[in-house]
Amino acid sequence: MITILVCVSPRETTALGAFVGISGQRPTGTRATGQRVNALLTQPHNNIMNRNKGSKANQWQDHYTRRAQKENYPARSVYKLAEIQQKHRIIAKGDRVLDLGCAPGSWLKYAAEQTGPGGTVLGVDLTPVTERLPSNVRTLVGDIHQLRANAAEAIGQGFQVVLSDMAPSTTGDRFGDGVRSFELCQAALAVADELLQPGGRFVCKIFQSEDFKAFCDQVKSRFDRMHIFKPQSSRKASREIFIIGLGKK
């Protein structure tokens, strides 16, 4: 049995068990529009030539970090979703969107802009989201593995989009990190199996590992089309890649 407490303030809630926190937060002030983010992705940037490769990489990250701050997003990861949206049109106006691994809230804010006031966005993470969010966004504090067993009971069904930016805490053990990433992806796919409407869309981050092909095959079997996508805004050395499922069978 899952117990859910309704929170009437944006203060952090604590969790024991599955989901014991829901927060609805007041609208933000000025928000970046999806068009501004998409335009940003195509803007040229000035790379200062530097013989030190580490410094050059830091400049690249600072470019996205500074612009995320300017556009009022809590993290640079927003540009990854913006690239996916620009290419595959994952989110439509009025959609109901589920964001797994939603902290610190960049994907929540961007998804809310894309779905508009007629849609809703629900985020789930072990870490409470402290960012001020639009009025059509709610967040849950909880564990994906427990959600997997009781997803419909906990949050209902009828989602058009399931997003997962979940990743394990990396240890430097490439094999172990890959296994844990694969397990999170399987949990996200299980949630999508239960909650996505027919024709729904799925986006999931995974680390490239020996389980990569197996997960791609699992997505292929459940969706009409499957795409592999590496955003330009991902760090060059990152092993992360996104699997996109379109048209849930």
C-alpha cells in the first residue's frame, strides 16, 4: 500500500517507503519559451582556442551553464531535452507528461512550456525539487523501483509522454555503472509500459555498455519506431545516450 501526503508548502518533504511527498508549486515569473531554447541551440558560440584540452572542455560547459542560468533553468541538461524536442517533437500541447529523475527541475520547466497551460507535468525523484515551478507541474518524492511496482495506483494512467533522465551515482567502475544505468532504464520502461497511452512517446537516458543493445531491442518491441540520439549539448566524454520510442503499441 502506498501512502501519499499532500504538501501545501514548497518546503522539503521526507520519505520513508514509496511516495510520501507531493508538492504543487506556484507559477514562476518570466519563463523562457520553447522557441527561445530552440533558437539558442542553433546560435554559434565563440570557442577560444586553448592548448589545454581540459580548459577547452570547461569553456564548453560554461557556455551551456551560463546560458541555462540566463534562461532561468537550474541546469544545463535542459538543452538535451530541447534538442530531442526540436528533432522528434516528443511533447505536444495539452500532453500529460511524466518526468522520472526530475531534479533539479530543468526538464520539468521545459516540458511545462511545451505542453502549455492545457497540459500537466508530473515529476518523480528521490531528491526534492526546490525550484519554483509553473502551476501545471507537480512533483513526488519517491523511488522509481517502488513506483515500478505500483505506478498506476500511485499516480494514475493516461500519460502521452514518459521522460527519464535518471542516472546512477557513478563510481568510476564502468561495468558496474553501466549495469546500474540499465536497471534504471528497465524500471523506466516498465513504468512506461503501464502508464503510457497507445501512441505515446518515451525518452530514456542510458550509459553505453554491453546492455545497450538489449535495451534498444526492448524499446523496439514496444514502440513503432526507435531512435538513438546523442545531443550536441552532452559532454564529449560522456557515455550517456538517449533512446527514443515513438508510437507505443
